[in-house]
Amino acid sequence: MAYRFLSSRIVPPSNRLSRRFIFIFTISLSFMYLCYSILFCSGTIMPNQRLEEHRCVRLKNMGSKKLLQKSHYCTISAKARVISDETRAVGLLNLTGNQSKHSAFQKTQDVLDHKQSNNSNSPKYGNKKLPNALIVGVKKGGTRAVLEFIRIHPDVRALGTEPHFFDRNYDKGLDWYRGLMPRTLDSQITMEKTPSYFVTREAPRRISNMSRETKLIVVVRNPVTRAISDYTQTLSKKPDIPSFEELAFKNRSQGMVDTSWNAIRIGMYILHLENWLQYFRLSQIHFVSGERLITDPAGELGRVQDFLGLKRIITDKHFYFNRTKGFPCLKKPESSSQPRCLGKSKGRTHVQIDQEVIEQLREFYRPFNVKFYEMVGHDFRWD
């Protein structure tokens, strides 16, 4: 009472009203600031990434260095933004089952790639790196199937075409070779496949010079069947070539096989492997069975994933057997209306070869096969 009495005697009424208004206004501002801070910290009014990117571009075009420095998003490095995007992708994978894991990751990766291609000023996600792993052989063994199957793994990025760097284009240099590779994140493996590497004398040394830790995948198949498949492919392109028997034998009556013919020589696996083992440990080479790749693709891909140090994401749920092609295909992805099968040139009907010719070639390859089994520690049962 005393305070109110003194205040009324000392402070004029007009001043009391002004102070009361200032006090209420100050309380209101404080309350608004508190609410804004709570909402800001919870992220509910934070601008989305696309708006921030657009804002950064506008600020850069305006030359507003000070404003750029004040913008938190603009100061984050491209690599940090990639890590953020990758973290969101991992979150998607953890929320989905095995069947949709690749789909979730691939959609995120597609968004990133699409964003890069549509905006030349946008940061490039990942880096172009030299391959960690190579599918080096063998021709007509099933290398395309292995590449197409393994590349659906979210931790693998693979070059779709065959660069032939270590056999035909080595003089162009490693920078040229690296430039061909897809961009990959630190957690991903870069791969390419060129089946002719396995039979190229200089390839092991050249690959070793690039990296002695490179992992190598070799898809092998019954050498007789492989040779017939090789000939069938060549015949489809050059219908006027000699018959299989003429090319395979120097003298058929004496059983003299022509090892200078490439279709025959490729199947002498042990001779080529000995060259590779001068530069790489056997533990760095994984052999895929071309036969089991047809009958049990998930099992073969499981072992490939183990060899590459990847989590087993590709399973039997990803495959179905196409009876028309006589070959396994990938089931329809969520983003496509069609299943993924290999091209028309894969799974084509082989040229009919006389059974006696086949038996002669089996006898020829048998000692090479036995040595190969002993070397790799596995019997492929081709005899």
C-alpha cells in the first residue's frame, strides 16, 4: 500500500500507463522469442535443402560473400552433404526388408544423380576412383551375368561397358581409365569387367602396378561348352567362317587339337592362372562357377558378396528362372514394369557339334582341368 501510495504521489498517471505498456510489450516479445527458439531447435521451421541450395546459388551469383558466410548450409562442404544424403539412404534401407533395400537405396542414388545431371553448378556426389575389384574373365563364361547381378547391390557401382584398359588402351594412362568410372561414395566398391584380361599376358602386371590389393573375379565354365559358345557367337557375326571341327583340330583323325585357336586356348585355365599368380595371391582371386550361376545364382552371388566384403543383400528373392532363355533373370524392380534379363545374345542356342568331337575335346582338356582343380582347391566336375 505504501508503495502504491508513493508511486501515485511521485509518478504521474500518464507515465504509469506508458511504463505498463512497455512492460506488457516486453513480456510479449520475450514470449514470442521463446516460442521461435523452441520451434527453430526442433527443425519445424527450418528451410528444406532444395531451398537452401537455391539460396546459396543466388547469393553466389550476387557475390554476397558475407551473407554466404552467415548461411550455415552454404558453409557445409559437398562431401558433408553427401554423407548426410548417404545417412538418409541407410535409414531407408534399415526401414525396409531385403526385397526393397536395393530399391530404396537406388531411388535415393537416382535422385542424387538426376540432381547432378540437371544442374551443372550442383556439387558432384562421390568421387571417380580406380576399381577395387575387376571381373577379368573368362569370355563366354557368364561375366555379364555376374556384373549385372552384383551391381544391384547398393554398395557396388560398376562400369557397364568393357573399357579394355589393361589390354588395348593401357597407353591412355590411369587418369583416362579413372575418368571412365562411375562416381562412388567412400563406402562403395568400384568395379568393371573385361573378360579378355584373363588371357592377356601383360594384364596381371599392369593391374598389380595399379594396386596390388585389387580383388579379381574369374567366371569359369566347362571349357568344351565355353568353346562351342564362343564359336556360336562368332558364327552369328561371321556366317562364312569354317566349321567348328575345322578350327578346333589340326588333325582330327590323330586327335591333334589346334591350341592356337583362341576359342580353344582360353579354356586352358591353368596356363593363364599361373601367369596371374606371379603377381597376385590366390586368396585375391575368386572363381565363380558358370554352371552354378545358372542353377543357383543366389548361392554364387552370396559367395561373391562374401569375397568382396559386402553384406549379403542379393538373395534368391531377387531371381527367377526364365525357361525361354534357359537362364536366371532378376525379378521386376519396383521402378520398372519389366523384369531384368540379359540381352538376346545371352542364352542363345549353341551350334550342334558331333558328340565324338566333344569327347575328343574333353580328353584334351582333362589334364588341364585336373591341374586347375588342384591349384584352386575346388573340383568343378567338368569331366
